Amino acid sequence: MSSPQDARAFLALTQKISQARGVSCESYKDKCLKRRIAVRMRARGVHTYDDYSRLLDQDPREYQELLDALTINVTKFYRNPETWQALRPYLQRLAEPRPSLPLRIWSAGCATGEEPYTIAVLLAALGAPGTIDATDVDRVSLERTAAAAYPDTAFTEMPADLRRRYFAGGRPLPAIRDVVRVLPHDLLREAPPRPPYDLIVCRNVVIYFERQAQERLFETFVNALTPGGVLLLGKVETLLGPARERLQLVDPRERIYVKPA
Ligand SMILES: C[S@@+](CC[C@H](N)C(=O)[O-])C[C@H]1O[C@@H](n2cnc3c(N)ncnc32)[C@H](O)[C@@H]1O
């Protein structure tokens, strides 16, 4: 249990971070913020929120370390293979009626890019043209997305034949890279970059957000989808709020939702 003084110091610290770095701390779950800040406090050997706040004033590099810790960016190519298998027929259905028109896709919270390049591989394997907006709030992650050079460990969930066909030496082939557009974007503060979208993939991002922020974002997603469009969430994420009435849950296990046409 934290004391009222702790709670005040925590609030003051998160307000300061929000103001200094334009991060909407108030929309992230307190538990998540506390855990991440504690990691940085331990790393720097300070024991109170006030001391950590002073440290941020003295050492601006610590802000970047803290932001890296806050935006947990674990990801992999073809993460949860069963999800991508379940999505395949929906992608096919989106592409079929309009074979020459590129599908418009948004990978929201794309971390270091494994997710948008996975989607580009799926499109190529289906022979469906498309473009993917790959967005994240974390600029370091986005630099890695743009650099697109990956270690073997990033591929452990991807079927070997897809890796062979669409990658060379840990890098996606130009045809895969060319359809991914990398953009900085804060889901808590900015409108969708280039709506409408046929598919929005937002996995393992909203779990860190407060309920109200999640509900707002889900409504934004529904508005940004074309009729018949698809929303894919992470395996432990659930659609909340008014958006539930506007989307049909077509695969409860894999969290696939369709906007009625
Ligand atoms: C665990 S990763 C998910 C990566 C990928 N979607 C996946 O499931 O493998 C979470 C990502 O959400 C991003 N994120 C956190 N808050 C965000 C925000 N407000 N706007 C955009 N992205 C955010 C983080 O920077 C991080 O890269």
C-alpha cells in the first residue's frame, strides 16, 4: 500500500512527465506506470518519486530511458501464428471483390515493425495489393522499423517457408518493405493517420491504457474502418464501450471484429 504522500508524489511525477514529454500518462493504467517507473528507479538507485523527479531534472537522458521503459515494445514476426491463420480468410474476403484496388491497412502500435512486415508478407502470399501504415509513439522503435534489419530471434514464430520467400539475411525484400509506410503517431492524442482502413491491427497496445482511453480509441477505430472492414486486437484484449454495438465479433478466440457493410 502506498501512503497519501506517495500518491501525491506519484501524481506530481506523472504530470511532470506528461508535460515535459507530451506523453498522456493519465491514460495509462497506474499499475503499469508504477511498475515501469520502479524499474527505472531501481536502475538509478533512487527510492522516492520526489528523488526520481529531481533526477529527471538533472539528467535529461533519463527521460528517454523512462519512455523506453514505458512503451514496452516486445514483438515478433507472425506473433501468435494461429491468429494470422484465422485472419487469412478475412483478408482474402476483403481483397477478392476488388483485386486491383490496394487494401488499406493500419498497424497501430507496431513497435519495431515485425507486425506490419508480417501483414505485408500475408498480402504478398495472397497476391493481394495493399499498403500498410505502421505507426508507433516510440521513435526509437520506428527507426528500427524503417531500418528493417532483424536478428534470427525475431523469426521464431514465422513459418520457415515464408521467411525463405520474403526475407534475405534478416531483411524483408524490397517488395515487402515498399508497401509499409512508417509514421510517428500517438494513439491517445492523434486522429488516425490516413483513414479509411480495410483492416486495423492493434495488438498488445491497449492493455496498458485506462478503460476510458480504450473506449475512446475503439470508437476511433470503428469510425476509421470501411464498411465490411476488420479490426484485429491482441489475444488478451477485448472491445469495450459503445464500439461493441458497432462491430461484430466473428472470432472470439483471435479477437477478430467486422464492421457490418
Ligand atoms: C507490446 S508492443 C506491441 C507490438 C505489436 N503490435 C505486437 O503485438 O507484437 C506495444 C507498443 O505500443 C506502443 N504504444 C504505447 N503507447 C502508445 C501510444 N499512446 N500510441 C501509439 N503507440 C503506443 C509502444 O511504443 C509499443 O511499441
